[in-house]
Amino acid sequence: MRTEISYAPGRVEVLGNHTDYNQGVVLAAAIDRGLTMTGHARRGDVVVLTSRTHVEVRLSELRRLTDERWANYPLGVVQQFVRAGYAVRGFEAEITSDLPAGAGLSSSAAFEVATAGLLMKLHGWRIDPLEVAKLCRRAENEFVGVASGLLDQATSVFGRADHLVHLDCQSEQIRMILFPAGYALVIADSGVKHNLVQSQYNTRREECAAAARALGVANLREVTPELLRAAGESLDPVLSRRAAHVVGENDRVWRAVEALQVGNAAALGQLMNASHESSRTNFQNSTPELDRLVEIARGLPGVLGSRLTGGGFGGGTVTLADAARAEEIVEHLRAEYTRQSGHSPAVFTCRMADGAAISWREP
């Protein structure tokens, strides 16, 4: 009985908040924390998953679980392989992770991508990496129930050490952008766990779709600042703010790419600051805890910019910092947030890492 190991990293969204499902552009990075699945094939059609708890489900009875909800991420991936016509066999897998759940680092996508990688190894399947990312996204959309875009899964698959992943969600083109030397990303968990299934994430997606319809376009990627200004008061104020955020985020990503090509980290930091202000006021997916973390970080020497990362409504922040002062920033951010809130957050410097090793054995 051959044992296989599959690993997938979490990701940090640097810019491009809620742009992916609007066919926009994003900047993100795979990080040096992730999720590992160790497993082997077994006779019969039972899937056995072990983390802190234990789940057994027959392949013929795949369904969304209401109690052990953590298992819906891998089970959704299994279902997508079955629907795609792959002859999935029963298997057992044990899950370990050093990625904090609910912190805005997409532990869900890491779980999905690691599951896909394990199934590919156990069955000897060869699948294009982009198709793997899309399959995992469908699992999250259709089985878990989060109407997410491709950002999380694509970054977990395609990440590269010392690079940001630039994803154009309309063309599905992926580029690697070199991260400037001498700078680091600091992650801070607010302690407010976001559950995108139960949060307003899907509501925001519906509002974005409604804004696009009101503006007469297929999606908000097609909206220019001029078109938004021309709509004026004819557009519902809430929908106008949602559209303004997405349109502005797309512009900030393009400007960041230009800045990074000449190593201008200061410009990236300014764009991150502007992104958070838009999330706070236009998209309203920040929280008092996230705002507090951002405010504290911006007041520390060596910080160039800070913003919420991921879907929002809880989770964490990402701060662009001078690498030489990163650990000092970590300690000060943790101490001051603890003093103000009474909660000691997880704060750490992350390294931009390679994506999942999507590999296989020949049949």
C-alpha cells in the first residue's frame, strides 16, 4: 500500500480585493505556510479523512456535511473529479497544517489544491495545473457554497518563491512579478475568524453583478472610471460604491505592476493603503479589528503600507515592511494590538514560496 504526500501553500492577497469574480486583475503570493495531506488508496468506495476529527463518506453518497464542515473542502474536490469522469477510488488521508484557518490566507484553497494533488498521485492522473485550479474553484463554488473567483486556487498552484502572482481573471493569463529585494510582508490575524459561507461575501458578489447590469456591461471589468462617473446619481448608491471599489482595485493592480517593474516598493505601499480605505468605505468588508491592525501598522517605522487581505469580514491584514525592521514590526504590532484589544494576535513575517507541487506518477 503506497503512501503519498501532497502539499499546498496558503496565499496572501497583496492587491485586487474582490476583483477576481468580477473578471479583474489581482496580485497575490503563495506563502511558506500551508496544508499537507498524507494518504493511501483503500479497497471499496469509502473516503476517510482525519484531522482533529474523523470523517467517513462513501463516494456514492457525497454530500455537504453540516457538522464536520471542514471536510466539505476535500469532499467537494472529490465530487468534482467524479463529475469530470475520473474513476475515483476510496482512499484515506490525514491532514496537518501550520496555516491559521479563518485568517484570510485561504486555508480553504490550500485544502482543495492539496486534495487534488493527492488524488492525482494516488491515481496517476496528468492534469493541466490551470485546470486543477479551476476544478478546485468549482468545488468551493458548488459544494462548499462560496461564490469565489480563481485567485486563491491559482495562487496556491502557481506561486513562485520571491515573486507575486499577477492573474488576469478575464484572459486567465498568469505572470510572475519579482518582489523587490529588501522588503517583507507581515501577516497579522485579527482574531475575528471569517467564515465566507456565513459572511456577506456572496452578497457582495450579487451586488457587483447587480451594479454591472445597471451599468449595461457583462461584468465590472468592463467599467471605466468615466462610465461610473457618467452614471452618477442614476446608479443606486450602494451599487455605486461597490463598483467604485472594484474599478479602483483593478487600476491599483495595474499601477502596482508598473511600480514593481522598476522596484518601486513605496508606490506599492501607497496603493495598499488606498486599497484598504476603499475596502473600508466603498466595499464595507473591513471590521474595527482589521482597521485597528492597519492603523497600528501604518504608525510603525519601516512600514510602507497595510491593508486587509482576503475576503474580509474578519481575517487578517498584510503589511509591506522594510525587511530589516520586519521582526521589530511584528513585535510592536502584536504588543500594541494586544494592549488596545485585549487579544494577542498571531503576527508573523511570511516568505513568498513556491506553489503546490502538482505532480503525478505515470499510469
